[in-house]
Amino acid sequence: MGRWQPDARGRMAKAALELYSERGYEQTTVAEIARRAGLTERTFFRHYADKREVLFAGSGELEELFVRAVAEAPESAAPIDALGVGLDAVSELFEDRREYARKRQAVITANAELLERELIKLASLSAALADTLRRRGVAEPAASLAAEAGLAVFKVGFQRWVLVSEERGMAQVMRESLDELKAVTAGA
Amino acid sequence: MGRWQPDARGRMAKAALELYSERGYEQTTVAEIARRAGLTERTFFRHYADKREVLFAGSGELEELFVRAVAEAPESAAPIDALGVGLDAVSELFEDRREYARKRQAVITANAELLERELIKLASLSAALADTLRRRGVAEPAASLAAEAGLAVFKVGFQRWVLVSEERGMAQVMRESLDELKAVTAGA
């Protein structure tokens, strides 16, 4: 069991998404996921707490990247524009994962349990962004409101970007959503 | 069992919150909630699907009230200001329930399962508000972004309003949060 398994995490995440898409989330077992990835159940549980968590393998990376980009945005940037820098950074991460993101979103939308976990992850991301803004000297409630607004852009932009009819890149869709949010909150 | 039980729903919600505050959510059984409310377990399950749901007894009323106020806002109101009318309406509903709201929030924050359910309810509220804005002729993605922004104000304002140190009324806290959101998205 101690053998080195190149990208075991990634292989299991890929296998899980394939199986969830083919047969449905409910109908898939951890044993089947491990088998498809050419690994053991024990290896699965070394990397993921449960069948849900395997679909959120990338959420730590997403949060880290988003937070770092906001933290490192030019000091002069207003909170909402620091979040814009973060949206640019995460767009780059997703740009070549569109097919994966589409499949994943379809699986998550179809299952209440998965949707719950997704909402928890997004709430954690929002809290981390608010914290990052406070470290940049933004007071409350401005920090929390800006973080929630940035997250709204991410959620709505993401839903748009995964549409089959949407051909533009994620960075462009996100920037447009951010502009749209600014317009709509300005009372346009 | 067929006897008329005045406000059975409300009595059970009150009993549940008391017990969850005293002993913790995990440690409380449905039988205990029913007993404290002077009702039977069978009556409990006639009103609530489970131990979680009893804490969300008011979420339907909240959504209905919020949606109706937004739908009936002056036709000339911009989307964000129609949401402001909705926030005024729900503030009125909550104004005399501050102690209840404080206790409830403390119980929910302490339990991951309850937090999940809360997030699901808020996501449903956001979807209902976006739908209401679309019926007012607001296009996408503006409708979804405005709804998410309005919900951000509600969430952040609510957290502030339940603070023991916060003495101002909910309507005032909400209006201030909305103004703050407008300022922060304008790049202030």
C-alpha cells in the first residue's frame, strides 16, 4: 500500500466524475471508483473522506489561488477590483477544464447532497475572501459585503460559462459579470 | 389525534429551539420536542419532515413576503431598489423576533448540518428573487446578480442585527448594509 501512486487523487476524481455521469451519484460505490482508477478502496479513503468529497478535490486549490490573488492585488485597488484580480486568476485555472466543469456541474445540480456540499464550499470561500479583505485594511461590513458580491459574480459567471451555448472564455465572462454587477448595484 | 391544536407548528418550533439551546441539537429527540410542546410525536411529523426542518418553520413565510414585496415595488424602481423594498418588508417581520433570531442563529452556527440546511434555504430564496426580477422584465445575468447582491445584504445585515452589541432596528441595519454594498461595488 505504500507504493507511490502518481496523481492518485486526480485519477480518482476523474473516475468518480465519469461514473457519476454514467450511472448517477447514488448508484456508484467507492469500490467502483477505486477500481476504475486502478487503485484500492483504502487508497480512496486516504485521500477523500467520502463519496461527496471526491468531487470537491479542487476546492482547496481554488480557494488558495483566489485568496492569494486578492491579497497580492495592487495596494491601491478598491476591494471590488481586488476581487476582480482574484476572478482573473481563477479563470486562468479553469480555462482548460471546461468539459470537466460542465460534467461536474451537471452531476452536482442533479443531487441535493452534492448541492449542499457545494454551498458549504462557497460559503467557506466567501469567509476566506472577507478575511483577506480585512487584512487589506477593509472595515466591516464592507469586507463581508464585497466578498459576497465577488462570490455572486463567480457563481453567476460560472453558471454562464458552463452553458453549452457559451463560447467565450471564462475570464471574459467573469469580467462581464463583474461589470454587470456594478451596473445593477448602481441602480441601472 | 384529530383535535384542533392551536398553533401546534409554532409551539413545536419554540420548544425545539429551547431544547437545542439548552442541551444541543444532537442531544435532543423529536419525542422530547413534542413533549415540551404538549403534543405527540405523530403531530410533530405531520408538520415537519425532521429535526432540522423545525428550525426553518418561518422560511416559507420569509420567502413569500420578500418575493411579494419585490414583485409589488414601484414599476419605476431599479432592480436593486426593488430588493430594498423587499428588505424593508422582511425587516418588519423580524423586528419583534430579535431574541428568537439570536438564539436560533447561535444554534445554527454551532452545527454543520443546520448550517447546510440554512444555505439551501438561502439559495432557494435567491433563485425565487431572481425569478421575480425576471418577471419584472430584468434580463439575465442582471436578475441573478441583483438577487445575489440583495441576498448578500440580507445575510450580512442579519448577522450584524443579531449581534448583542447591535441596538438599532433591523430595517435601519439593512438599509445601511445596502448603502454600503452600493458604495463597495462602486469601487469606494
